[in-house]
Amino acid sequence: MSNGRPPLRVAVIDNDSGFIKVLANRMDSAGWQHRVLASAVPPQELIAMKLNAVVVDLGVMGGDEGWAYLERITGLLPDLGVLVCASGATVSQRVRGLRVGADDWISKPCHPEEVIARIEAVARRRRRLQPSTESGPLVIGEIEVRADQFQAFVAGQSLDLTRREFELLQLLADSEGDVLERETIYQRVWGYTMAHGDRSVDVFIRKLRHKLEKRSPGFSYIHTHFGVGYRFAAESSIPAATAA
């Protein structure tokens, strides 16, 4: 490829033959490697395919099974770009999908060029989040952030972060000491301009803060700057008089 990068590897989990044919032709033209799967496959098989992204129609599985599968692959494959491409979704369903861990949601009917562009955008964000093989873990307070494992640890114990929680932690930790605006956090982690009234950042900050302070109660890590955003720094949560 002209940019020197290997071709993208994409799996499409869908049974819409017309959509699949047009999309497959467009991916062939882009020089991508792709697999079409008529039904859901175990996450381990997706791992073996060494994919950059997966495009999935939850309707293939139907109902609660589709949501459970989405949550499973986003949790177990933190470095995989996940795009949901489905018809008839409500706003609340799209929001649910993004909060579960999907990187993007595309409503059918859609143009294949839009799907291609969104896959490329997700792949770019994933590349930016890829850890350097030369960099070691980032240690702040008692927290060890391991980008190579998409996880954080305290005294060797995993914090059991979801992919989105880890991406949020990594962004905050990389900007240690700086106040990041909520809109900036949303743009960097979710990849979109934040809609008015969207509280996703605050919801995930609350979840992440709970996990950090549960495992490392001696420190306060995420500090709220009201009306602006959040700052990450390890500050003792033990009052000075008590410590003395």
C-alpha cells in the first residue's frame, strides 16, 4: 500500500447478501483482506484471524444474544475495532452499543463508502492506541498501566478494566497533571464530537474512579474540575494529621 502499512484485515458478520457483496467488492478494491461470516464465531476465532476490525450486524444473532456477543468481544478483544452495522436501531440502542464498547454504529441502509471510511477511522484510532514495544509500564501512585496488555494493575492484581475504561485511563495517565476538558476526552476516546447533554464521560469516569480507589484506597487519582473536566494525579487520600 502507498502508506507503507499492511492491508487492513476485516471480518464481516452479516447475512445480508446484497450488502455483503457490495461491501466485499469495495474492500477488494481497497486491497483489504476480509472474511465474511454468516453467523457469530467464538472470540478466539476472531483473535486467530489477527483482525484490525470487525463489522457485525447484531440482528444475525437476534435479541439479547446479539448484545451479549457484542459485550463479550469488546471485553475480550481490546485491540479490535468493532463496528455495528444494523437496520432499525433506535437512538437508545445505538447509545447502548457505544457504551458497551463498540467503536462505531452505522445504520442500514448505508453506502459502502461510508462503511469503508468508518472502518479506516476506527483503524486509525486503534493505531494511535497501540503501545510502543520499547516503552515500559506507566506507574503513577500504586497504579501500573500496561499498554501492552490493555490493563492496569495494583500490586500485580488486575483492575479488570473494560476496553473503554482502559482507553480512558490511558488518556488521563498520559496527560498526568493536566486538566482535560470533557469534550476533549470524548473526542479522543470515543472519536466523535460530544453531543449536547451526553454524560458518557462522567459515567465512565465514575466507574474508573471506583475501580482505582477500591484497589488503591490510599490515593485519589481522578480529580474533578467543575465546569471544565478532569485531571489525573496520584494524591494521598489520607489526611495529613492522620498520616502524622
